[in-house]
Amino acid sequence: MSIAESKLETQGKTMSVKPGQLYVSGKINQIDKFHNRNKETRYRNRVLMKDNSDDFGYPMPVDVVAEQPLGKPGELWEGVVIIRTFRGDYETRPDENGEVKKIKQVRLDCYFTE
């Protein structure tokens, strides 16, 4: 195990999490089928992560893109996903004063591969 790698023990299984990866555990809320630019079929699985120690907290949705559905809505799922970020900078249209704003945006996507 390298210095940057972490071991995670959950439900009798040991998973390793490296930099650029994220451990996701929660209930599958919905699954959407889509086609990427290469016309390949992918599935966007929305997993709701909830901290069991906080009874009043809201679940955090995490969208995980995979080649197959990770399960059915309502089922529990856990796994290690790859995190990728993409820049999405753009400029707004001129407002009533003619001012154009530059927006810097970073999009974070999670991918699951077996």
C-alpha cells in the first residue's frame, strides 16, 4: 500500500481508495439512460448518501456514470468511483448596463468501472 492509498473496511470487505477516487455508499434513487458523444449507452445512477449519525441532515445526491445500472431504485449500493473534473468557463450575455460577466465553473463527474 502506498502512502497516498487508504484502506476502507466496510461490511466485512476491504476497499482501497486512491487519490482521484471517492467511496460512495447509499440508496439508489433513480437511473437515467443516455448516449455519449460516441453513441455508447451509459447510465447515470443517482445515489443518495446519508450520514447515519445526523438524523436531521439531508441526503447528498451523487451521480455515478456507469456502463450498466448499478442496481434498481431503492437498493443500497456501495463502491469506489473515479472522480474527473471539467472546466466549463463561459461569459454571460450583456445585462441592461451592457456588462458581461465571466463565469468560472468546474464540473465534477463520478465514473464507476468494474
